[in-house]
Amino acid sequence: MTAPYFDDGTVTLYLGKCEEIAPELDLHADAIVTDPPYGETSLKWDRWVDGWVELATSISNSMWCFGSMRMFLAWRDQFIGPGWKMSQDIVWEKSEGTSLAADRFRRVHEHATHWYRGEWRGICHEVPRDRWHGADNGSRNKGGSRGAHLGEASTRRYDDDGTRLMRSVQRVANMRQRAIAPTEKPVGILEPLIRYACPPGGLVVDLFAGSGSTLEAARQSGRRAVGIEADEAQIEKAAARLSQTVIGAAP
């Protein structure tokens, strides 16, 4: 059995290829949250890992996966073949673009898609809520027509608690000069996905751990996490990050 590269009792990090390490660990997670290499550039590290989506089916029935529209279309059969069904997507709106192409719109977003297997009722799906500061707070009757394409809503009294479901477009600043990995995701975009798909105290797995952001977001939100990373230089940085004391982590 491969020994952990880093383990603090809440998050654990392993060095190696996910297709080799994960079967050894016999993982059973509430959710996978991961950002695989898209295979869209000539960079050495940007190579699609064949079979990783199939591997994910042995770990969890719920998965958030970051990627571009091009990536999901190119590799759609690897998602659909093992029986994954897509429930939704969110858009991460970045504060700064990443595309170098001068003949396209400036790309300032990435997709994160949620996939599940089996029955939906058996999948954790607790949408986080944001504090609302609009003018329509209060108690009122909710119902009537929502338009021809949505049908009739049941009439019921709605007591506004001052919150709203988080929106499917989330604006979170890029890591910029703070990043320790080329495609590092900020904790701010990862934490809502983890809260949605994994109950408190549950287990999150990241098959491409990179900077360790997913593990850090899980720890801060009161979840456990296991990450696997193949790049030794990168995992050293991630372990150094995770070894720092977390102040104000969620219970």
C-alpha cells in the first residue's frame, strides 16, 4: 500500500498517477471534485488521462468536473459510457482572461459540470444559499403562473429568510500571482461545489490534486479529503500549503 505524502488526519495527499494509486486505496467518497488536464495545449503536463472517468465510477456516484466546452464535447463518450448523467453546470467567471487567441472572444470563464450515477434521490444535493439584500424580502403568497415554459406553481405562503439559492454563474477572482500550480482553482469556487455534493464530515476525492485547493476547500468546510497528484514538484508545494495552520475553518 502506498504511504501518504501528506496526512493531517483530515486531508490526505498521495504521490502518483491516479489510475495506479486509487485502486490501491479502495476509496468510497461522497463526491469527487476534480480538475483534470484538458488535453487542449502542447504543454507537457496537459495530457488527457484515458480511463480516469471510468475509474471515478468505482469511487463515487457524484462528481464535479472542471473543463472547457471543447473538452466535454471531445471526451463525452468517456463520461456517458460508464453511465454518468449530467445534472447541471456552473460557470466560473474569472476576474482575468486566460486565452491567448486574438481571433476569438476573450475567454474569462470555465465550466464545472456535475455528474451522477444511479438514482438522483440518493445523491447529496444541498444548494448553498447567499445572503440577499434585495427589496422583496418578507412574507408573501407564492404561486400562480411562472410563464408557459415553466407551468403553474403551487400556491403557498413563502416566508423569506433573507437568503437565495446561489446562482449558476459565480464570479471569483483568479489566483494570479498567488498560484502555486498552472491551473489552480481558488477555494472560493470550490467550496460551494463541495458543500453541494458532500455532507458535513463526508469525504471528497480529487484525482488531480494539483495545488491542493480542493483539499483545502474541503477542510475549511468541515469535510475530509483525499487527493492524488502525479507531479512530485507540484505535490511538494501542495503539501507545504496544506501543512499551514488553518484559522477560522468551518466546523
